[in-house]
Amino acid sequence: MEKVPMAGYKIEGLDIAGFNRSSLIKNIGLPYKLVKSFFQVRSIFRLFKPTAVIGVGGYSSFPVLRLAQAKGIKTFIHESNSFAGKANKMLGRKATKIFVATDGMEKFFPAGNLVISGNPVRESISHSSVSREDAVRFFELEPHKKTILAIGGSLGAKSINESIAAGIAEFENSGLQLIWQTGKPFAGKGKEAAAGRTNIWVDDFITQMEYAYAAADVVISRSGAMSIAELCVMKKPAVFVPFPFAAEDHQTANAQKLVDKDAGLLISDKEALTKLVPTVISLAKDEQRQETLKENISKLAITNADEVIAAEILKTIA
């Protein structure tokens, strides 16, 4: 609701919420909100008169696409993960086309309507021309040293942060340097752990990710669909620590898809504290393993997903 208007687009919100798995009592008002959201969508449709409706999953897309399908309006879905979400699975039965990030999605959707498009990656990353040397200097680190990038999303990742803090001395002992994005909740502890260490850049957020990716020799990351798409495009050897509470555990499915293709390593969230830092250091020292992971993850890169999706929609509704 904040970022879309900042980008210059109009947005309309719906009064709806997702199913709360941790507290059933909090779902008491859910049926009311669902019914109310359908009336809100009807009002939006009367004003906007859409030719097509596109959904990217999540509970907020359900009433919009369901109403569009009831009215005979062409609907399109984009499923970014390797494990389809509930809303997309229900809506996919009547969708005109379903865009997916990867193969093997016939188990969730009608095979005849699938289009493997990949996930859109922002242009600043997909068309980045930042050199590794310039990127490392951007973070005030040394170009001749191997550099690890640790990212956990805008809020950070608790298990990744705690693992790095516990093993922070090992990076210096191994001749490595670290770009560490902690997220706001862990920023204070992260800066305290890194205090006095010249081989570590630490902050709560990285605004210019193209520099972070260009600087990195090895990446530590959650395995959300968009993070994986960016790592494929940037051809980075990565150690994934899936967020264990993602819906249907889709982050583990995303990471496992790469592991099966020898395009990434996976450490479970509960094993991160003991295994993450040793695994990353071992990978940083193994040039041949890095090259294998880079070669295999690069095969999965799609740089024009946005164009593929837009062109297919325009062709279908023409």
C-alpha cells in the first residue's frame, strides 16, 4: 500500500485477512471479511471495467480473481514458488493461463494452461554492469579477499543472524570478509558483534543490491522465490536456509529444487547454528565446487520473465 503509489501507480485495498494457523480464535471474523471483500471487488470492477485480471497468489488475490472468473473475464496467475499456494491452486482450475517459475508444476495446475515464464527480476540487477572490484570497494572492503554476502530479507533472518554472530570470528580466521544485511530487529546486535572487525560490513538494509551481488563470491540467503530468481540471474553459489514457517513450507521446496540440480546447498533452519558458518567457509575455500554451483544455477536464469508474461497476456486478450 506504500510502495505501489511511490512507483506512480494507483492502488485499491481490500479489507481481508489470511487464515491464521497459530490461533484459530483470530479467524472468527474471516468469513465476514471475505464477503465484504467481494463487495469491494464488485465496486472496483464497476469503475475499472477490466479486460483481464492478473493474480500473484495470496489471500488478497482470491476474491478478485474468483469474481473475474464468475463474470467471464480472462484471468491469469503467476506462481513464483516451486510449491503452489492454496489460493493459486483453487484459482488455477479456471484460469486462462498460469505462469510458473519452474518445471514440474503440472501436479498443481492444468498442464495445457501452463507457461514457464520464470520470475521477474528488477532491471538494476538483471542488467547490472557493476564490476566486482567496484562493488567490493563500495562496501569499503578489500577486492583481493573472498567475500560472503548474508541476506535474510528486509526484516532479516533470525537463524542466519544468530549463526553469523556466533561464528563471526571464523570469517576473519579463514581470511574471508562479510557483507551482512541483518534487518532492523537484529541490527544492534549485529553491529555490536562486528565492532572493531575491518573485514565486516554490517547494516540493517542494503538499498543497492546490484553492488552486493556483484561483490559476493558466496551468498547466504533465505529461499523465497524472488531471492532465488536474482541469484540465478547473478550466477552466485549459494547456501540456502529456508524460512520454516512459510506457507506449505514452500521455501524448502524452492531450495530443494536447486539442490536436486546441484545448483545450491541447503541448511535447515534448526541446523543453522551449528552447520551454516562451517558450510559457508568450506564452500568459500572450494573453487571447483563454486564453479559447479555457478554453472548449474546460471542454467535456471531467466532475465525477461516480465516481457514473456506481458506478451502472453496481450496475445491472449487481443
